[in-house]
Amino acid sequence: MTSILAHNAPQLSRKDQEALNKYLPVELRSDHWFNDLHHTMLLILFSDLKRSVARGRSGQQEYYVDTITVYWVIHCLMEEEGFSHALLNGVVTRELIAEHAKAHKELLLWWSDNVVTPFKAGALLGASLSAASEQFLQHVLAHIKAMDMTTYGEDSQRAQSQIISEVAHIAKTGLPLSPYMQGAVSLIRSLLPNVAASLSPASLTPRSMEPVGSLRLSRYRNALCNEARSGFRDLLISRTVLAS
């Protein structure tokens, strides 16, 4: 990470670096600052969800399910904004990005159908909740290995300077980059109202429900997904830039 730090890109706090070292296996690290940090935080949330199930704390379980939902959407939005920056600069292929963005949607659908919906209906409890969330986690880990490492990691053949440029762009966009940041939930309400409707108000911070601030997105305007602007970033562009 030495050269990244030298370019004044975001840098991990000591606590975050310790968490990354503890939770995110070396073979799943891409040296993309936001990507690795988000993956680490997701792994921590899944660990905390399993612990809350083991202790029978239902209120905590709902909090972690909801927080994972929000985190997944904003994580994917972050990645897809990075894709747009990379496409604009000609450092990735359109085919790779279309497949990657489609996988983001499919994983959210799996989580919603197999965890969120039955859990909220009271039909997924205890060991069943642990098993279903673990299954989703394995899908996410497989996604990281198969797609993220191809998009960012050693398999991508991208120069470190290109990753640095993407990270620096994301840092300036104004996108909410954690479930607790301004606009995280309000953005989901705008883009994915059915997903937002599943969230318990008790799980959310007042800050996250405030309107999102001014966004400074990549100038790339073409759809990432092949299915009629159905990617998360596609929806964002449709409801903001193209609608204005």
C-alpha cells in the first residue's frame, strides 16, 4: 500500500488494518482500499449476526440483517461507480463489468428471497438463520474470488496507478460509503423501494435517512447491465442525471 499512501488516497486506520488482517484472507485482498475495507466490514457483520443467533438475541439479529442489506447495496454502488470511472478511462472491458454488475443484483435477490423475507415473516429463526446467512456469505466469498479479483486483484492485470485513480475518484463522489453515513438509506428508498421497505426503523440511524448530499459521479452514462439499466448504478443515473 506504500504507493497508495504516497498519492494521498484514503488510508486505513490502525483499527481497520487490524480488522482486515484478522477477517479478510490474503487471497481475497485486492489492494483496492474501499473494496477490501467493505469486504472486511461485511465479514465482521456476518460474524456478529451468527453470535447474536447463538445468544438468542432477536433484536440484534434484525439489526444485523438490516445492516448487511444496506451495506451490500451501498458497497455495490461504490464498486459500480468505480467501474464507470474505469470504463471511462478504458482500463476494463464492458463485458466484464456487465457480468459483475449483474452478479451484484443476483446476490441481493438471493439474500432478499432466502434470508430477509423469511426472517421478517418469522419463518427463519435460530440455526436456520445462521445456515442461510452462512450460505449467502459463501456466495459473497465466491463472488470476491471469481469477480473482484478479476476486476481489481492480481488476475485483473491492472496497474496500481489505475486502482489508485479509481479509489481517489470514489472518495470524492459524495456517495454514502457506510450504512451510517448521510443518505445511505434514503438512497436505497429512492432506487430500491422494496428493499427499503424491509428495513426496521430501529436498525437505522437518523443520519442515514437524511437526503443524500451532492454527488460528483463519473461522466460515464452508458448502462453497466445489459438488462435495461437494471444495475444499481444504472438506477442511480436514471433517477438523477438522466431524469434532470
